[in-house]
Amino acid sequence: MDCTLRDGSYSVNFQFDTETVETVLSTVTAAGIEWVEVGHGLGINGRKISETNISDEEWCELATRFLPADCRWGMFVQPGLASLDDLARMADAGMKFARIGVDITSYEQAYTHVDRAKELGLTVFVNLMKSHVRGVDAAVRTAVDIEASCDLDCLYFVDSVGQFLPDHTARLFGEAARRLKTPIGFHGHNNLGLANANSLAATNNGASIVDCTLAGLGRDAGNAVLEEMAAVLELQEGKRLYHTDMLAHTSEYCVSRLETLGTDRELQVLGALYGLHSKYFPALADAATKHAVDRTTLMEAVKPQAYQKDLSRRDIDAIAASLLEAE
């Protein structure tokens, strides 16, 4: 699945120009990519949190205009942000699949949206964000529970912080493929430079689909690189599966030349090491500076609480202050 125009929107502050949108949509489908995700990085209604130059309805119009009629395209959905009525509104506008994204620790929140999406005739994915906070057995048990509780078409494990190692990914997908009837997918981030390796480990151990973006464009450290994965699969299979040359050309002369937001490499690596999502990075950096505490020490202290609940900026500031007091 190509996610350049969804996850990639984070890197351009949710401001894609129409020429880039047209080029990407035209290229990835001509190159043989069957699934395409578009829209705000946060999903439907994401502009309520971060402004964008393209509305949800406009994304649907662009997808309908530039994608072939048989292309399977859709949008990301977070239950706390997108309502059931929003699902219906996007389905009416032509959306063909919905990816329901929920934290693995609160996966039951997906059920109502899954049921409504199926009623609307959509292909339905459940994306288990922050899958790294559960070990292999617990993650697979969660997937089994979801499969038994609702009607879905694919279940994704999401390495939201880029912490997975290929051996872990292979074990997770091998066990999930053994215990599930539902197709499984993988969405990885590249904090440690392993998004491609993890995607390959997933496909070689039961994953039916993996997410990639041109030039690896994506939130913070980015995603698996579409043109590179196309080349890897061609080498592995000994035959052409996608038009790698077309993807590589578009990556070089269109996507990789976009003006993207700067990222903090230190926080990317430490975020993966301590399993902390990039949404915490601004608060972590500010708290470390304010209280004159080491970033590594602060992240190590934040980790246990972040694995249990969603932390606010105030929570992180309080943890930094407590470290200063302890000294």
C-alpha cells in the first residue's frame, strides 16, 4: 500500500501541492501498486488538530479524478476524531476502504467504527498503533480477540516508534499468521533505519500487505521506502512485480525534492530506544531544557508511564521536575 499522500503529509506540514498529488497518484498506480491511502496524516477530520490546504472532500475528489476506477483507495480513521457520520460522508464521496487506527492498549474503540464501515460496504482495516508496547504473545492475543469480535478484512501491526527488530517482526507475523484467518499487514517507521528490513520480515512471515511511501516520506523518521521495497521484492522473487524505475524516478524528481520539515535525529533514535512516540518530542525537548535534565534520563523516566497511558505535556513536565528534585 502506498501511503505517501497520507503519512507523508506529516513531513510537509499537511500542505501538499496539487501537482505533487497528481504525479504521485498517477505514478504509483501505473507502477502496479494496488492500494493507495490519501488524506490528512491524522486521518479524517485531522484538520481539527493541524490545519491543511486540502480538505477531506477535496482528497476524495482528487483520488477520484487521478486514480483509475478499479484502484482501491481509502483514508485513515481515528475513532476519537472521525465520527460514524464522517465515515458515511467519505463513503458517499467515493472512499473504498477505511483504516481504523487505535492504540493496541485500547483496541475495543475500533469496533463501532468497524461495524459502521462494513455497513457502508467499505473494505475495513484495523491498525493497531503502538504495537511495540505489547510482546508477541500479547499482541497476537489482541488480534485474535479483534478477529472474534468484529468483521474486518485486514489487521495491521504498527511499529509507531520504529523500535521493531526484524527477528521480532518475523516472530510476530509468523505467530499471527498461524493463529489468524484474517489477512495481516505491517506499517513501520524508520527511526533505526529498519523499516524496509521489518517490512521484508513481515512479508516473508505471513503479511499480505505492507505500507510504503516514495522516498520514505512520513511522520518524523519516515516509513519504508516504496521504490526500494519494489527493488528488494524483485530481487527476492527473481521477477518484476512493480515498475521500480517509474517509482524511483518519481521519488527522485518529485517527492524527495519537496521542502520537508526538519527533524531531530537524536530524538528519533532515542524515541525508538525508549518506545516513545514522536508526538511527545516537543514536550520532551521543552521539559529537558526547562528543568536542565538530560534528554536520555528524561525519556527513560517517561517510558514506563507512556506505556500505560497517553501522557500530556503537563505530565511530562512533572516527570522532568521530579528528576530535578531527586537530584
